[in-house]
Amino acid sequence: MPLPRLLVLSLGGTITMTGSGPGGIQPKLGAADLVATVPALAGIAEIEARSPFRVGSSSLSIENVATVAGEIRAGFNEGFDAAIVIQGTDTIEETAFALDLLVDDERPVVVIGAMRGAEAPGADGPANLYAAALVATSAEARGLGTLVVLNDEIHAARFVRKAHTALTSTFVSPFLGPLGLVVEGRARFLVRVAPTPKLALPADAALPPVALLKFAMGDDGRLARALPALGFKGAVLEGMGAGHVPGTVAELAGELAAAMPVVLASRTLGGPVFTRTYGYPGSEIDLVSRGLIPAGFLQGPKARLLLTFALAAGLDSAGVGQAFAPYQ
Ligand code: ASP
């Protein structure tokens, strides 16, 4: 039996970082270097290692991730059986969700990183890469879309969040937990999620700028008011609780929604944005009646990605509403 063919793409991140002294660690290693640190991979898959980017993940753009999605789609057309994307943990949840939206294929895509630099004692990168290869080549991972694997836990792209600045257990799917675990050299799935609806972008589609605004006590709306003049084509408002903003900002939020698609997310850790409970000024009923689109279970950064791609696909406000419907 030939080994499965695995495409490994490295974008940078702590997992690729080396260095010492006051200058700090920097992304130096490529995908082939990382693969070489795990000899056991040779028994799992036939690997092609590529390194399209070498940056801290806060410097990755949505365009970069769309490029990676294209490379994975092309790789699947070439006959690869699965793909692993290696990058910094700071934005893993965004890359994973973007790939989940943009790669329409049964074959697994697994995104990984590490919390400790490549030269740190107890570096977690090799273990995470090994676990990712086991997940990516497992038959049970097929049809689950893009997964995130760190700390031997398997998370669904749409739920996973980075929850701690330092711990190797930083990735959580709040109030849900991981889909599965890697134990004794085997990926074991406990739960399955329905596939994320995919979005097909026209070739070379321009990605419109979409703002993400988190609301805090006493916000007077001046940032929200500035968005149209700044050239934004859409906005995600991360409201308080179940999707609330100060009552004094409600009218402005409605004016913004008349100017561009505006999605209402929640700044809480979990749960859907409400649509039919609270009726005071600035509540979710008020905001939805003014044209804001509820983000459902999607957290702000992921709602921003979905809105960006929906606008790039040419959807109007009604179409954007439909794109968010599966997450309610
Ligand atoms: N700052 C790093 C990055 O996101 C953190 C990491 O990789 O864990 O690139």
C-alpha cells in the first residue's frame, strides 16, 4: 500500500522561530526543516514540504491565507490526500476558519503551530506536527473540513480560539471541547460537526476592507461613525453580552447598516448572538430591526472573515444574511 501523500505548507510562527538574546526569536525555519525534526513522519506519509511565508502570524493577511487556500486546492487537484498548514498560533483560528470556508474538499486540512520556539526546552512543535500528520491521514478526519491540532487535541475551525498567551493548552473550543484527541499514535474522534458551507470566490477577487469594532462601556460611537469615510465596505460590531451596544449608539449603528453590511457579534466567550429577547435601545432586537445581521455562534474575527469573503463573492446584504444563517 503506498503511503498517503501529504502537502505541508509552512507560513512561519513560533514553531519556526530560533534565536537567543535580547533580539528575540524570529521565524527562520521552513517546512522541510520542521519535517526533518520528526523522523516518524516518514512512516506515516509521503510528504512534500513548501514554505510560502515565513512571518509572525500577526503579519499574515487575508490575501495570504486565500493564496494558501488556492495552493491547497491545487495540491488536491494534483492528488495530495491531505494538507497541513503550519503557522503562528496568534491567528490560527482565523486561518483555519478561512481555509474551512475556501477549501471545498472532503480531504482533511489541519492547521498547527507551537507555543514554544524550535530551540526551547520541551519544544511542542515536533509533537504537534506528528499529531497533525496522524489526524490528516486518518479516514475519520475526512469530511470534517479544516481542523486545528495542538496539545494532542483536535478542534473544529469554526469553534476554536486561542485562550492563553503562554500555555501549550492554549487552544479551546469554549463550552464544546475538542472534537477528538490523538492518543497512542491514533486520532480518535468523539464528535463530528456538520460541514461548514463553502464560499467560492471569483478568481483574483479583491478582498474588501471590513472593520471589526469591539464595544466597551461608555463607547460613544465615534469609531463606528468614522468607518464609511475610512473606506470600509463592511463592519462587524462585537457587542456586549448577547449582542448589545449603548442605547446612544443604536441609531448610528442603523445608519451604518444602511451604508454597508454590518454584522452583530458578541464579545463574550461563547453562545449565539440573540435575536428576540431584549427590547431596549441598543439591544439585539433593536439592532436587528435596524438592519444589523446577527453573527450567530461566530466570534468577531471569524465573522469578519465570512463577511469579507461574502462581499468578495459579490453578495449583497440579503446574501450576506444568508451566508450567516447556518451559524445561527
Ligand atoms: N507570535 C507567534 C505567532 O503567532 C506566536 C506563536 O506562533 O505561537 O507567530
